[in-house]
Amino acid sequence: MAKFNKKKSGETPAVSTASLPDIVFMLLFFFMTVTTMKDSSIMVENTLPNASETKKLEKKDRVLYIYVGKPTREFQKTYGTEPKIQLNDKFADVSEVGDFILQERAKKPQELQNVLTTALKVDKDANMGLISDIKQELRKVNALKVNYTTFEGDAFGNIDK
């Protein structure tokens, strides 16, 4: 009969690293697909008002953002404390809003150009005259779908006492 000898050395077998590159690339592709890049940094103070009747926008790729508010502390020395318009990453004048909309519309695919929404993210302390001027510029370039971005809540909380 044969004699079976037990292995007495307590060495553990080496770990196979053959699948390690596959795992690394799989994680890399996962993070590349789910990570979104920030479009622009907000350079204005933007305390949004409350509204009781709100509706969430479904498709964010069809939205162009216009920010209105007082410049943040780092920009107040240069631009003052009056409410300013921010288009992407720069301050702009009311007359530049129409050109901005046309340029952004041209960057979008043809099938999305007619369904774009302009979202106004306006500070609750901003002057309504400035908003009215922006809306006039939007009418000139036929950007008639306008959305006011708000927080859901009691609309009467916006009234200063």
C-alpha cells in the first residue's frame, strides 16, 4: 500500500494577480461613465425663493442656465454689490443674453434646439427690472420656454417683514 505524506510546510500559495488589470479598468470605466463634470462655478450669491407649486425638470441636457444675483465677496471689489448676470463662467450685460442663448443653442444637436428651456436662477433679493430686461432679450431670440428655479416651500416666506 502507498503511504500518504502530509505537507508539513505552512506556506500559503501565491495570490494570482492575473485579473487585477481587468478589475482596475472596469472600475476606471465605471467612474468615467457615472461622473459628471461641473459646468460652471457660481460667482453670484444665489438664495432662491420658495414656491408652493413646483415641477421638477426631467431632462437637464435641454436646459440653459442664467444666474442673477449680487457678486460673491471675492468679486465685489471688482464688480460692486449690484445684482449681476452670470452666463457660464463670466459676468455679462443684459444685451449679451440673446447672443449667449443663440451660441448655446447652436452647440446642441438639431433635434434639441427647438425644445430648449432657459432656467433663471435668480436671487430672491434681485431687482425685478433686471429680470424683465432678461425676459425681453429672450423674446428677441425666440427663447420662450422660461423656467424660474425655486425651492419648494411656503411662498409667503419670501415676503420680508
